[in-house]
Amino acid sequence: MDNENLNENIASVELGDFDSRSETAMTDLALLAERVERLVRLCQQLAEENRQLREQTSVLQAERDALREKNEQSRARIDAMVVRLRDLEQNS
């Protein structure tokens, strides 16, 4: 009978260790899954932020180009006025 009790004790210890390892593995997997989910959400958030920043950059570049064009037109008009004023001064 002692051998039978010994075998039962050994079997229960081994199964207990297995259950403990299994629970630890499950906990580790759950933690890993949570981290992966957080990373996925962060990647999605960063992708959206990147999209918005690219859109904003595009709008600002278009505005800059329009202002440069307006500046060039103003410069051309001022140059033309200077030429006319010089002509008027010389003709007077």
C-alpha cells in the first residue's frame, strides 16, 4: 500500500506542477495578447495621426504656393508702377 500511496502522491505533484505551468502559460499568453492589442491600437492611432498630418501638410503647401503666386503678382505690379513713375518723371 505504501507504494500505491507513493505513486498517487507523485502523480498528484506532477499534475499540480503541470496545472501551475499551464496557468502561468495562459497568464503569459493573456498578457502578450493584451500587449499586442495595445500595439495594434497604437499603430492605428499613429496611422490616423500620420494621415491627418499629411493632409494638413498638403493644405498648407497649397496655401503657401497660392501666397507665393500672389506675392509674385504683387511684385510684378509694383515693378510695373516703378517703371511708369520713372517714365512720368523723365517725361516731365
